Amino acid sequence: MKCLFVIVPLVLLFYISDLQNSLVTLYHIVNNTEVLSTTERGTTFNVRNIFPLIKTTSKDFIQKGREYYRHPKINCVNNNINILSIVKSSAKNERLRLAIRNTWGKHSSNVSNRLVFSLGRTNDTAVQQRIEKEAEMYKDILQSNFIDNYLNLTIKTERGIHWVSQYCAGARFVLFVDDDVIVNFKVLEKFLFSLPSAETQNLFTGYVSAHSRPYRDGSKFGISVKEYPLTFYPPYVSGPVVLTTGKVMQMFDKEIPKMKRFVFEDVFLGMVAEKLHIKLSQKYNGLFDHMGWNVKNLPCFLTSHQAYTKITGEIYEQMYNMHANGVCKQAKPFLPKL
Ligand SMILES: *[C@@H]1O[C@H](CO)[C@@H](O)[C@H](O)[C@H]1NC(C)=O
Ligand SMILES: *[C@@H]1O[C@H](CO)[C@@H](O)[C@H](O)[C@H]1NC(C)=O
Ligand SMILES: *[C@@H]1O[C@H](CO)[C@@H](O)[C@H](O)[C@H]1NC(C)=O
Ligand SMILES: *[C@@H]1O[C@H](CO)[C@@H](O)[C@H](O)[C@H]1NC(C)=O
């Protein structure tokens, strides 16, 4: 018992000193020129030098730093878009993209909603050729100018945000998801459309981690003190699912070039949110909690990882329709009345 009394104030002390540090905003680069000179951001960047194997003669490809190679051919600007979904997809994950198009993609791309897959570049010619065909066929591929790998996920996210900001900023809501997440679109719609307008103003939500600390163990998720000197990360929305708006994405897009890029894209967006004074709330965490995958409980989950082996278009439609009867129990406290 006594121990607790010692530990709690100590933790508090750490937290307070961390807050003070963060006032200095060590991770914010004040000088834009520094950012511009240390990354490819904003500079021209010749594809042919990096991917000599790949022919880039297609007129869909644009060769500028923050620009894209391949635009999705979707019409966004002159329409009233309710929900724009941006899936951060790995170049090689053709199958997941197909699964998405066959399940929740059916609901996320229609007159009022749009779906876009954000990809990087691959040096695998066969994969790239398939992507070109896929893009031709579905017209929903945004392929940007960076090597598609885990370490470049922040770049993938930035490009998605930049695209939203330039071409679809009028979208009432924007959903950013990983390509292994299944979205229960019915729950999503109910949730978004029932939010009070005060909350939709600066909407940036999902599963919010607060007081998370960087791992200092040299692992995949480890980060050195040099890269990130503070004890705590800022509050951030956990990477797989982010809900926001076109307007907020425009604010992010303006701020991002002024900041030093950070390897974990979700933490990075937390830094941007903090800089923009957007407060993150944990109030909806229950809705985004990944409680494992059980087909019986399908209607209760908004999202789940590694689930595409179990879900077919048919099961998905069942899940989608079941919501009309309000069968969801576990997630009930967090769900809007269905
Ligand atoms: C910004 O960067 C430039 C070029 O590196 C440098 O000359 C200048 O002193 C920097 N300004 C600040 C405020 O750090
Ligand atoms: C688009 O799909 C969503 C989700 O299924 C649905 O709620 C909405 O009514 C559809 N919009 C139109 C115009 O059909
Ligand atoms: C692609 O790049 C990786 C790492 O840079 C390399 O190991 C691999 O051999 C390359 N593949 C091809 C087809 O060039
Ligand atoms: C992407 O990741 C690779 C490998 O980690 C790295 O060499 C490259 O500089 C990164 N950035 C871009 C723009 O491709």
C-alpha cells in the first residue's frame, strides 16, 4: 500500500515535467527550410532514378515531390460527399483491396460516399503492372511517390491527407483506415451522423491513446531518445482507424510541411493535432476497441484486424442488415441507438 503513495506522485511528477517539456514542443521544427532540405518534401524527385525498372509514361503519373503518380478517377469536388474513406494499403495487398471492394466498399462508394486506396511505389515490376490494371479497372487507386514499406507509412498518410485536402476537402467526414480493417459501415454512419455538431467541428477521433510512452528497447516500435526526447507521446488516435473531416484534413495539410516527420504515423498526427490545439477525447474508445474476431459478434464491431479470411460479401451484408434489429450487446454503451 505504502508503495502506491510513493509511486503515484512520482508518475505524476514525470507527467508534469513532460508536459512542461512538451511546451517547448521539441518535436516541432520551427524552421521550415530544415525540413525541406532533409526530406524530399516539396522538392522534385525523379521517379526514373529510383525505379529504373518501371516505365512511367502513363499520363496518370505526375512527378513532383508532394504530388502523386496516379490519381484515383473519382469525382469529388462538385458533389456532396458524406463519407470519404481513405484506405492506407500496401502495394502488394491486392487481395485485401478486393475484399474491401466486395464488402464494406459497396457501401463506401456510391452517390454520397467515396473510397480511395492510398499506395506507395514498389520495385516489383509484376506487382506494379497488376496495380496499373487494378487502377484502370476500379479507378480508386492513389499511388504516390515513395517506396511502399512500413517505415514510410507516415509518408503514405501525409499523401492521403494532401489528396483529401486538394481534391475532396468538402467531404463531411473522412475515414482513414488500414487495409486489414473491416468497417461496419452501418455503425459508422449511425455514429457519425449522430454526433453533436459541436463535436464534428474539429473531429479527430478513434481509439485515443493518452500517456503512451516511447519504447526504448530497439525493437520494431522502439524509438531512441535522440529521435524523440520526451517521456510521453502526445495523445494520438491509434493508426488503424481515424475519423475526421475534410476541413480538419485541410488544417493538417497546412501544418504538416512545417513539422519534422515522425516514423509512427499515428503519433505524428497526434503531434499535428496538438499543434493545431485539437483536443483528443477517449470517450469513444469502446467503439474502436479491437476485441478479437468472432463471427457471432460481427455486428458489434466497427473494425477488426486480420478478419478478411472469415468474412465474405454475404456475411458482411448480414452484419450490415442485422444492425437494423439492434443486436449488438457488448458495444452497446458506446453505440448510438440503432
Ligand atoms: C533556418 O534555417 C536557415 C538555413 O539553414 C538558417 O540560416 C537560419 O538561421 C534558420 N533559422 C532559425 C530561426 O533557426
Ligand atoms: C450510399 O451507401 C450508404 C451506405 O450503405 C447508404 O446509407 C446511402 O444511403 C447510400 N447513398 C445513396 C445515395 O444511395
Ligand atoms: C526491391 O528492393 C528490395 C530492397 O530495396 C530488394 O531487396 C529487392 O531485391 C528489390 N526487388 C527487385 C525486383 O528489384
Ligand atoms: C522509404 O523507405 C526506404 C527504406 O526504408 C527509404 O530508403 C526511403 O528513403 C524512404 N522514403 C521514400 C521517399 O521512399
